[in-house]
Amino acid sequence: MLRTLLRKKKKETRAGDFKRRLRDKFVDAIAAGAGVFRGVVRDGSSLGRSASEALKAFLEIVVGELYPKLEMGVRQLKGTEAGEVLKAANLGALPQVFYGGEGGLNLIIKEGGKLVLNPGAAVAAEVLNFLVNQQQYGIKVTGKTLEEHFQGLGYGWERDLIRLVLAVLLRAGAIEVTYEGRRYTSYSDPLCRIPLTNNNAFKAASFAPRKSIVPSTLTKAAEHYEEITGREVDTDEEAISHALKMLAEGELTKALWAEASAKVNDLPVASFLTEYRQTLETILGSAPDERVIVLANEGRSFKEARDRTREIVIALEQHIAESVQDARVALRQMWPEVQDRADNGDLLESARELEAAIEAEEFYKNRELIEERSSQIAAAYQSLYRDLHEKRAAAFAAAVDEVRGCQEWSSLAQTMRQSVLAPLVARSCSDLSLLPGATACCACRATMSQMEADLAALPGLKAEVAARIQELTAPVNSTKRVRLREHFPPALDSEESVDRWIEEFREYLHKLIAEGFTIVLE
């Protein structure tokens, strides 16, 4: 025992020595090496006296260039700050991150002896400027959009920081929030907290700068309306609001029908159509000024959604949903059968293309490819199915003829013939009825696997029918059923043992014949 412990201790000591030597070598390599970033080479010795100093200095240079505004928004957060600032009755009782000084963002400042929100703070100005810039291009900004922008290169900010800043801007009256078809401009509404405190709600909500309607907003809304419809509208709040309301009412009926059809058929555009329908309902439920602001801020996004919905509606009216359903049958029911039974090198690529086409968000633009690839797979399936169906029909028809030709058939009562042949006749379907798109014969409903199983079971079924005929035609009490498995010995290990068993079984059968029995083997 002691010797084992000593050997273990020796191995641990050697392992520790190797680790230390490896670490020393790694440190020496860093200190003596050079770092390269964006084509600039920096010698390790010039970055620090030790490897850790050199590595730290090099990473600071790299991170600083990739994320120049990282330090502006990097703070230690709990994740509850957005909800706290929206609920707070006293701006002086919030976490330190809201104020100035070390670790603060300067979002709350003293003005005239009172604490006030500061939408001009550096981090708030970055977010607000982004919203303003996107609004000028008529682009809708969601929480997901903000995450992708401010968590990416240049910033590297956390989601909780983005939500905190948005909460401050909302309370300061600088932005508005739209979530599930409702627009929020007041921080005192408890429901406005949901999109700023729930991750999924945040990603789905949209954010925009809030400001009173000025002539430039009316002009932009009128321009967007003309881009959307091709018709002019007066640069008047009432006229623009009424025109947008009429447009939304006309679009809503199409959107509802398309959404229902997409959901019933499980099409990839269902979620998009739901979002578009909610947008229309928001417009219809909004005040006149809100409609103008929405059109000015999100006009281009609305146009894109409207144009795409029109394309989807046209495709649905032309029965694209039926083409997709046929494609799914071809892929999920026909293709596996074809893939297992035939040389399908060419069809494999067709199946992959078809899968990609029906799962694509713009599947409705791939109608020709979807129908062509579906037809290729269906044709291959029907050819295999037809051959297998004919093979089974021929085999079972031959088995029926063979049974009818046996010596005992003429002795079988007419009333018993149909039931005796039933196991064979039921599988001898000769009138194939395979409709376009169907996966089985309308008459027998047999799948390929079932037909293959029937063919494999044919010898056994035929033997059972023959045995049944012998049993029914034999004299009363003269039939002896002999189960072969009951007479097999445990093992046959030589030619002599095989001959001996055959001789014994032969004598047993002869004895039964001599006693007047008709033997039925099972």
C-alpha cells in the first residue's frame, strides 16, 4: 500500500514539473513573439516587461479598435434596472448606474436643484440617434434590431443596458414603444414595462423617436403613402390619417384570409402574416396623429410588407398551398420508400432541392421548382408501387389457381370455398387504382412494405390454406395435425444423427397412416 502511494506521489510530482515547464515555455514565447492586428506588427517586448503585461496590452489595443464605444456602455447590471426606472416614484432612489460618477451613465442629473432625466447622456444619445437615423429611412426598429446593432462591432453592449437606456428615453418622453398592436407613449402605463423587461417581448416590440407632427413629418407621410399606393394625398393630418385608415381596412380582409390559410397549411409565412395583420389592426385602432407618425416612420417597411402579402395572396389563390402539401407527401411518404428501394442518385438532389424550396420564407416564388421536383419523386414512387402491386397480384392469383387445382378442392363444400381462399384472394388485388398524389391503391390500401410482407408470407399462407382444405375434406376424426417443431431434436451434430432422426420421424408418420389418419403438417 505504501509503495503504491509513493509511486502515485512521484507521478503527480513529475506531472507538476511538466506543467510548470510548459507554462514557462508559453510565457517565454509570448514575451519573445509579436502580435499582428490589421497589418500592424507589435513586438511583445515593447508591450510589457512580462508576458501577462504584453498580452493584456495587446488585447487592449485590439478590443479598443474593434469596440471603440465599449467603455461608454459597459457597466455591472442586475438586469432589473429598466423596470426600476419605469416604476420609481423618486428619481433619487435608483441604482448608482443611473447617476454620474464612477460606474454611472449620467442618465439622471441635477438641474435647478432637482433630479431630472438626461436623454442627452452619451449612451442615451447613441441609442436615440440610431432610432432617428433609421426613422429617416422609413425603417422599423425592433428590439432585435437594437440588439444586433449595439451588441455588435463598435459597441459590444449587453441587452440589459440597451433596455435600461430605452426605459429612460421612454420616461423622458423621447421615444414611443409599440408592442402587440398597441402604442405606448406614457411610462406610467404598467403594460409598457413588458417589452422592456421580457426578452421575447423586447425582441418583438418596436421603438421610434417621439415628437409632435411637424410639416416635414406630414410631407414624409404623404410621400410614403404615394410610394405605397401610387396615389397622391394632401399633406394634411386628417387627409393622410383617413387615407391610411381606408388602406388598412382594405388590406385587413386579405391579410386575415392569407393568415388563416397559411396557418391551416403550416406555411413558412404564417408568422409574417400575423405580424402584418397586427400592424393593420394597430393602424385602425390608432388616433389620427398616430397613424400619420406610423406612416412617416415606418412607411417603407409597411410597403415591403404589403407588397409581400400581395405576392403571397396571389400564390395562395393559385393553389400554392396544395402544391406544398403534395410536395410534403412526396418528401415524407414517397421519397423514403423510393430511397430504400431504387438507385436514386438523381432523385436525391431533387429531394434536397424540394425540401429547401418548401421551407424557404419565399417558397411561393418557387412554385415551378416545387411542382417539378414533386412530380419527379411521385413518378418514381408510382412506378415502383405499380411494379410491386402487379408482382403481388400475379403471385397470389397463381397461388389461388394452384389451390383450386389440388385434388381435395373438388371435395370441399361450396359454402366453405370462399372463406378458405380469403387469405389469398384478399391479397390478389389486380385492379390497381393509384390516383395522382396518392401513396396507396384505393382498392386494397396496401403500402409497399405491406405488399413486400405479403410476398414473403405467401408460402406460409398457401400452406395454411392447403392444410385447412385437407382438414375440411378428411373423414371425421381421421385428421392428425403434426407440428414439426415438436419433433425436432435439440441438436443435430452429425450425418448419423440426421439420418437417425429422419428414420424415426418416417416410422412415426407411417404408423399414423397405418392407423387410418390423414396427416396435416404444421
